[in-house]
Amino acid sequence: MTLFEIFTLLGGVGLFLYGMSLMSEGLKQAAGNKLRSILEQATANRFVAVVVGILVTLLIQSSSATDMMVISFVNSGLMTLSQAIGVIMGANIGTTVTAQITAFNLSDYAPFILFIGAILFLFVKKSGIKYTGSIILGFGMLFFGIAVIKSAIVPLSKSAAFISFLSKLENPAVAVLFGVMFTALLQSSSSSVVIFQTFTVQGLIGFSMAVYLVIGAAIGSVTPNLLASLTTNRNGKRSAVLNLLFNLIRAALMLLLITIFPGFTKMIQNLSPGNVGHQVANTHSIFAVLAVLIEFPFANQIVALSKKVVPVLPDESRSVEDRKLLYLVQTGGLPSSVAIQQAKLELLRMGGLARECLDTAIRCFFTQNERLAESVAEIEETIDILTDKIQERLISLRSNEYPPGDAGRLSQLLLVASDIERISDYAENIAEYAGTFKARKAVMSDTALEELRNLGEAALKSIDYSLNIFESEDAGTLSKADQLEQEVDDLQTNCVNAHIQRLMSEVCHPVAGVIFTDMVTDLERCSDHAVNIAHALIDHTDHTEH
């Protein structure tokens, strides 16, 4: 085999992969945010989650993309692991459709498909048609890539070295391992199965070898998700482990099945006699469906196993509890006074978390402790989830026929939720400054550090006092909250003026100077949101009475 033929083969693989990517991206763009909405609805029950996983993967032709969305949902707390495993199972079925499509020999029509796709993509301005053009263009590239691969591998049948290599794959264990490694390299089980399918059609490998390669491809398909999970929280990592466990069990089951019942693969061949391309595609699909049918009843056990692989830490158990609504658990038929009190209790709890988040972030900044930074991120994520849940319940309560004054108080509580959430956002900023400070090896003077400590203490004091006023609704103490907020403003002004003097004297590290200014601003804004919380219900009551 010549160097040119090797390059031709690699080019065909590249064209096929790019076509898959282009088609997937076009489908996602055409669907807009609907895919994420569909996935969010996959929480009704596990059966629905499987169906949703199949449909979404059918739409975007990529189980990896579906699984990565699942990881992001689990990472953000929008989906539980029990819900995620259903979608993951469905995605493993949906991804088998690619091989079913490519089993039809459409390579002769690929140039025409490419032409139509290019016209729509390049010359039509309307976004919907442009996305359709992208899908058609990707579809054409996919089949053109297969045609290039076919033409490139013809010389391989005459290559003694390649034939010798393939002979080693006659060992089932070696074939499975090669399927794992090849798919991990391509980062796509659909792509690797289609290439194995092409090898089989061209007579380079037999159907029995292709079966083991397909089994290995299922395990290798989890590589992109495992890599993506490296930057997620522990729940995100568990969702990737779920996918790995499902496919490891799937591989073991299929190996056991074809070992005990060797006639099973013969039965698959008989479904499409004389058409080895369809036989490989059917093997891929049937194995995926069987795996889901067998493993579905044991989904809870697989989830539990993922938690053993990535153990649940005490902090995580706390986060799970913190993210549940404790008081505002129902909205129907509640008297307005009860609804408002329950909402206040939830907001006070969330306010306490935001205060803890800011305090932890300030300590993180001064100690540059990475564990504290992780705690800030965890608490901030909890507050985001609580904000969504509380605001959803408050909006639902507003549909009740409450007196105008109470309806107005509920509206104010919506604003309070936003103010609390913003405090946690600024806290997260401060924790990130610590990382930047450490990475850039910035140096800050003792005077500047002391100024930040004083401002941080003042901001925390303002939050504490404001939350007490929000709870008691004591109008007589509002002036004290305003005074504390003004003290923070004055401290900020003093900090900025002192900072300017240090800059002029060239005693301030440039990176430290930027961080100092940003942190001063964030702390002052935390105090602003705190005083908003203090005034929320009292100002509304005064306005209503007058």
C-alpha cells in the first residue's frame, strides 16, 4: 500500500467524521433550544427518559453529544442520576441508526447530495434553510467519505502486512480491545462501526470478527464523556461512569450471549441474507436494544454502583438536602399569609447560604485554599437551583386570587430571590480572583489586604443585619441597614482612592491592582443587594398603606 493510498484512507475517514459533525451541528442549530427542553422533560419517569434519549440522539446523530448534555444537566442539578441513566440507555439505541443508514449504498448519489447542500448552505440567507443545507451537506460528506474509504481500502486486500494484522483480530479478546481503542481514537462509536461495516462489505474482515469489533466500539464510545466529565462536579463524573458501567455490562452480556448461543449471530445474519452491511448494522442495533431491555430493570443498582466508584462525600449529602424546598412545598389552596411566610422562610434559608458563600469566598481569597473555592462553587450552584425553584413556586402562587397587597408582597419576594442570588454570584467571582491571584503570582501590599478584610467584614455585617430586618419586617431598624450600606460605600471610596495613590507610587502589582478593584466593587454590590432585601417588604407595605 502506497503513502498516497494511506493518505486517501485517512482523508476518507476525516471527511466522514466531518460530515457527521456538520450534520449533527446543523440538526442542533435547526432544533435551537428545543433539544435541551426535550431533555429537561425527560424527568417524568425512566421509560420516558429512554424514549427521549433515543429521539434526541436520532435528531443529532451523536450519542456523545446527547450524553454530554446529560452530564451538564446532572452537573447543574437539573437532572438526577436516576433520570440520566434512562437517557443514556436511549442514546445507546439512537446512535445505531447511523450504521443502518450507511448500510444503504448511497455513495453514487453523494456528489448530488453535496451539491444541493452546498447551494442551500452558501447561497440562502434564511437561517432555517441554511441549517437544512448544513444537514444535507454533512449527509453528503458522510457518504462521499465512505466512497473514498472504499476506494482506498481496495489495495489493502493485497497488502500482506494488513492481512497479517487482521489475522490477529481473529482472537475475540483482541478484536474487542481493538474496537475499544479504535473508537476511543475516533471519539465516535457511529463512525467506528461504519468503518468496520465498510471493511466487512469490502471483504477485509468477516462478519464474526465485525461482531466483536462492534462490542468493543460500545465501550470505546464513552471516551468523550469521560474526558468531558473531568471538569465537572462529582455528580457529573458519576453520569459519565454510568455510561461506562452500562456499556461494560452490555459488552459482557453480549459476549456471554454469543458464547452460549452461537446461533444467535447466525439468526441476525438471516435477517438480511447476502447483505453483510445490513448484518453489521443489525448487530449494532439489536445488541443495543437487548442491553437496554436486560439492564433497564437494574438501573437503580447501576446508579448505586456509580456512587461506589465515585463515593458520595459528606458535603454532597448536604448539598442534596440544601437544594430541596423545605417550606414552600405546595402552592395550591394556601392562604396568602401562609404562602408569604413559607416563601420568607425559604428565602431566609437561601440568604443564609448566600452569606456563607460570601464568607467562604473571602476566606478563600486570603488563604487561596482550593477546597474553599470548591465549596463556594457548590454553594453558588445550590443557590442557583433554589432560586429557580422558589421563583417558579412564587410565580405559581401569583395565579391564586390573593388580595392586591399580598400579591404585591409575593412580587417583592421574587426580587428578593434575585438579590440573594446576585450575592452568591459575586462570591463566586471573589473565589475566582483567588485562583487568578495564585496563578499569576500577584503580590498585594499588607495595607491593601487589610482594606479588603475590613470591606469584607462590613459587607457581611450589612448582609446579616438586612436578613434580620427581612425576617422581622421592623421598619424602625431600616435606618441602621442604610447606615451600614453607606459605611460600605465609604470604605469602597477610600479603598479606590488609596489604590490610585499606590498606582501612582508604582507600589502596586498590575494584576493585583485589577483584582483589588474588581473585588472592592463586588463587595460593595453585595451590600447594595443586602439593603434591597431589607427594604423589600417594608417599603412595599408603606406604599400600599399610603
